[in-house]
Amino acid sequence: MATIVNSIGLKGIEGYLVQVEIQMVDGIQAISIIGLPDASVKESKDRVLGTLGTYQCVLPEKRVIVNLSPAEQRKNSPIFDLAMAIGMMKEMDYFSHDIPETAAFLGVLSLNGSVKPVDGMLPAILAARNEGIKVLYLPIDTDLPFRQLEGIELRFVKNVEEVIQSFSGQAELFSSERILPPIVSSEQPYLFDKDFKHIIGHQYAKGMLEIAAPGGHNVLMYGPPGCGKSFLAETFPSILPPLTEKARYEVMSLYQLAKVKNASYIKPPFRSPHHSSSAVSLIGGGTNPIPGEISLANHGVLFLDEFAEFPKRTLDMLRQPLETGKVTISRAASTVTYPAQFILIAAMNPCPCGHLGSKHAYCTCTSKQITTYQNRVSGPILDRFDLMLHLQSISLTTEPQRTNESSEEIRKRVMEARERQYDRYGEKSVNGTVSTELFLEKNKLSQNQRVMVQQWSSKENYSNRVQIKLMRLARTISDLQGEKELTNESLWKAVTMRRKNQLKSQKEGVK
């Protein structure tokens, strides 16, 4: 009869229960691991043999079969080492106590029997809780954001011997309070280096970004070089609310899988890849797929500066993630899905020289050059922007000195608007990303409003996607104003913003 030990496998950020089945049969002494293991899992047999030798647990002259179930899922992490060692020791009667059926085991082994963490410990722990595991044995990992988790008991162990001792009721010796430093309080100051009060002028632009923040709307900013596009984008995260606990764990899981350090997991992530970045680094992928920049920006902001300088093929890869909030990467070895729910802030010049429409310099580009430059951004990508924001340079000497609102003051209004959206949809969804079905169900237009949208769309040749985006934008404007219903004024404002800031392909103001 086989010995069965539970563990957790990872498929992208999502985990699933793996049963490590150990059975010894007559035959030449050997260890066979089956169940679609990759190279790192196949090497587990040597690490387990080293551990067994450390504890004078001699492998009998039999063939050991290790089956990783479900067999159809490819296993791509040495996280099953500990489960294999415990299962083999039990199968050889090294200890008499039963292995709890509701327990699972995570960790890679050293040859001396010590247990070490692997990449993706956090998503594996969360998956274990979701799978109904009650007790989880895992290695000491100071990077974890918690020492205990509601719904599951975490037992931190240094080596295999401690695991075996815990089966006899000595689990209190390995509690997190004894072997791990306390967690630093999550009540850290929510401060940013850049604040909206430091931005001189650009009152209209700041107002548009305040609309984008609560609704999760994508923004395209264009204007002459040095007019403040990058500064506005880099300051934008300061008006976003702190991440919820669930969002923090999801962001931390993605960063762990990508092996990227992050200074703070309370603030929404801000990613700003260079325009020379490859499609794989932006979208994610590789032989063993890892999260890309769009997933590292999950629950935060992805800022693409010099938007038109990105390869057109790379930009078009953003189309599906912007619609679905996730990215699926398929490879011969596996298919994984990563979350990618971010606010896209893009900045570009209106033409190659950058001065098309400028009040302070002449554009030297031909009409053909302007059209070619702007066509680097495809129509489907432009359709996915809710707000298009045309900026002009600000004169620091003539701009009136006024007291600018701080990011904290704006953030309070943003958080209030978000709470109205959460109450409306019954979930943590915002106007810009909630499903179209739920949005239309909760935001019904009056007959007069339907006629208005139809007339505007017919006149401006708006696609169905743009029409829905106008309605989503108008709903956010109403939320900021504290209105329970979508108002005619907010619809008109949304359409006006789209018309006023629409990217123009004609050459204007050239002499």
C-alpha cells in the first residue's frame, strides 16, 4: 500500500494540491519519479537520498516509485522535496506516527536534511489554505508578510527531524514566535517622494488624473517635450488608495515569482519600462514563463513613456490584457495565466520634432512624417484609452502662484468615489474594469441619455468600445460628484474631454 503525502504545485500564480505517492516494489534499487516532472524535480531523488543518509535511513534493495498526482499537470519546482523525504521515511517505517491527512509539506532539501525556501512560497501557502489544508510544514522564510494565517496553521521547521518530532505532539517547539523575528507593522506612513502640490499649473490635467484614479481609467498624454508629462505620470500613484491585504499578497506573489524586489507592498506598484524593452519583458514569458512588466504593475500603474517609440508589435500585445485584466502565456512545456489589472498611463510627443500644436515653437515636420509617426500607435490601442490629455508647456514666471492641493487631499476624494463603486457592484471592482454586463446592469441609461450617446457616436464615428468607455468615464465623474445616478452633465463632460483632447493627425500651426 502506498504512502500519500500532500504538497502544493504552482501553475503561474495559482496553486493546486499535489499528492506525493510513495510505493516500494521488488526490483533493482532505484528511485523513479513520475507525473511530468521537470529537471529540478527529477533531481529531487539525489537530494532526498542525501537527506536519508544523514539520518541513517538506508534505502532497501527495492525500487521506489514516486508518483506526483495529478499526473497530467507538469511539475516545475523542487518544492516537493520535503514531502518526498517524509513519504519515503514513513514507507520504510523510520517513524511510527501517522502523517496527518490534512497536512501538507513545502520546501527544498539540502543534503544535510535542512529545509530551504523556494521561489513562490507565498502563492503556495495561499493555495494550501484554499485547498483546505489545516497544517502546513514549511521552511523559515523571513520574506513572508505574516507568521500565521487565518484558516491554516503554519509550522516553520529547520530540518526533517523537526517535522518528524512534531508528529509526536512537539509542534509548539517550532512556532513562528520562537524562530522568526516579528513582522514589521504594516501601519507604515503612506508617503510619496512626489506630490501633486509640487506640480505648478496643469490644473486641467490634474483634474483629469483625479477622474482616472478612482475609475481605473487609462490615460494617454501627449504634448511638446518638457511640458510635464512624465512628472504627472510619476506623481499619479500618490493619489491612489493603499493596497488591500488581498491585493498586497497577490502583488507580493508576482514579485516573488519574477525574483524582483519591491520597496513597499502597501503602495500601488509603479512600473516604467524603457521603450527598448522586449515583448517578453513587457508581457511575460520565457522557457519557464515568469511575470512581465504588465503583471508587476498589477493593482498599480504601468507608465509607458515615449509611447510611439515602442515597437508597434509590442504595443499591440497589450490589447488583450487591457481588456481582460490578465495575460495567458502558452509554451510547449506549460500554459500559465498571470493577473495584469493595471492603469495604463502613456506619454508621447504629437510628432517627431515634438512641437505640433505648441504655442512656443514651430513644428518642422511634414504631414507625412506626422502621420507616419502617429500611425505607430494603432487604432485598437488608441480605442483602449479612456482619457486623451493634450498638454502645453507652462511658463513658470507667468503662472499664478496658487496653493495647490496635496495628493492626500485628492486621494480622500478618490477613496470616497471608489467606495461608492464597491457598494454599487458588490465587489472590489471599479468603473473602468468591471465587466460590461455588470456595468450596464447597475448603470441604466434613460431614454434621453441613450439618444444623446447615439447622436454623439454617429457624429464622431465612435466604436462600440469607445461608447462604453464614455459611459464608464461619465459614471466615475458622477461618483466623484457624489451622484447616485449617471447624470447628463457627466456624460456631456466625458464626450467633451474626448473631443477636446483627441489626438490629431493633421499638421497644424506650421509656417
